[in-house]
Amino acid sequence: MAGKTVLVTGAGRGLGRELARQYAAGGWQVIACGRGLPAGGFETGIEFLPLDVAEPASISMLAAQLAGRPLDVLVNNAGVRSRGAGLHCLEPDEFLDVLRINTLGPVLVTRALRANLRLGRDPVVANIGSRAGSMAEGLLDDDDDDYAYRCSKAALNMATVQLARDLQPDGVTVLSLHPGWVKTDMGGDDAVLPVEESTRALRTIIAAAKPECSGAFLAFDGREVRW
Ligand SMILES: NC(=O)c1ccc[n+]([C@@H]2O[C@H](COP(=O)([O-])OP(=O)(O)OC[C@H]3O[C@@H](n4cnc5c(N)ncnc54)[C@H](OP(=O)(O)O)[C@@H]3O)[C@@H](O)[C@H]2O)c1
């Protein structure tokens, strides 16, 4: 993996932090992006660049800082949930804030870094989605009532498919990935997957990604999630 570069959004905590750590341990050049440097900083060799995915100006600034640098993998990981779940709790402004971060953010970041991905080797964009956004599977065994979160991740899936088509001429593979129910601030203590395990699995899928699979929605265990 010598010389390969990955950029991870939302890298200060949770899955993003562990992705940055594991890629760096694997010899990758890691650009860890977040709204602020986490307490204690990052491991040696991880480069931090500020990025608020809800702010187009912040995305433009990142792209300007990275001009001309090849990017092999972009992980659109930053994400949020609503403060409260359920129809009665739905706050219109908060709903749109969640969509701005979870759906529009990955699209704008990908567009801004398209030239960098074009310079990469077998470039991959991994949009960290969620089975909660699957219309076929999301309600089967998940009583999550967070309308904004579910809708934002369903819309992210459509963005993945559209990006896959638009970036195909550049040789960029675009995937939606469900990380499982993971022990992070978002997943909570009852979650079943250690963050290290989910991250290892996500990295395996990203490493195996092929252009003919572009636009797929895959779970951490490699299973194709139904839309
Ligand atoms: N954990 C699970 O069980 C689970 C399941 C399915 C999908 N996912 C998805 O996996 C991804 C990572 O989740 P996680 O569990 O690691 O969550 P987490 O522990 O809550 O971490 C979320 C990360 O996103 C960042 N973030 C939020 N808003 C941002 C913004 N506007 N700009 C830049 N960064 C922002 C946070 O940064 P700050 O520190 O600045 O807030 C934090 O680093 C999310 O997309 C989530 O939807 C998680």
C-alpha cells in the first residue's frame, strides 16, 4: 500500500477515527478531516485538515489545500442523527441539517475532490451509509424512528448510484457501505460490533472494490443490502 492516500471525513471520533488509525498502521498516507482536532490529536503520520461537511466554503478550502494531490480512497464517513426520534419529535430545521451533513456533504466533498480521485490508483469513494436507509430491509429488525437519519441514508444511496455513473469515465468506483451496528458514540453501548472489527471489514471491502461493482450497497460482511 506504499504511497497510497486515503481521506476520511469525520475522523475525530468513532469509525472515522479508527479508519484513520488502521489505514495509517497499514502504511497509507492518511488525511484525517474533521471539524476540529480531537483531544489528544492523531497518531504520528496522520495529517489533520479541517473540514465541516455542512459548509460548502469549508469543502472548497479543503479542495484548494489538496490541489494536485492524488487520492486513492475517499471515505465519506461524517454523519449525525437527530436529537430525538419519532414523528412527533421531527423538527424541520434539524431534519434538513441531518440531510445537509449525511447526504449533501458526501456529494459536495466527492465533487470537490474529483480531480484528486482522477489522479489516484483504482480510486474508490466509500459512502458510509446505513441499513436504516434501506427501504427493503431498514424496518425489518430495527425500531429506529429517526426520520431524518433514515431519509438521509436512503438519499445517500441514490447519490451513490448517480455518482457511480457520473464518475465512471474517471475510473472511480463508488460504494454505499453499511458498517453494522457499531460501538461508537452514535451506535451506543448496546451495539454488537467493536469499532475495530467493523473498520477492518470496511477496509477489506474497499480494498476489493472493482469498477464493475460501482453503485453497490454492501454491508460490512460483504453481503449486498437490498435497496
Ligand atoms: N455506529 C453505528 O452503529 C452506525 C451504523 C450505521 C451507520 N453508521 C454511520 O457511520 C458513520 C460514522 O458513525 P459513528 O458511529 O462513528 O458516529 P460518531 O461516533 O457519532 O462520529 C461521527 C463523526 O462524524 C463527525 N461529523 C458530524 N458532523 C460533521 C460535520 N458537519 N462535518 C464534519 N464531521 C462531522 C463527528 O465529528 P465531531 O466530533 O466534530 O462531532 C464525528 O467525528 C456515520 O455516517 C454513521 O451514520 C454508524
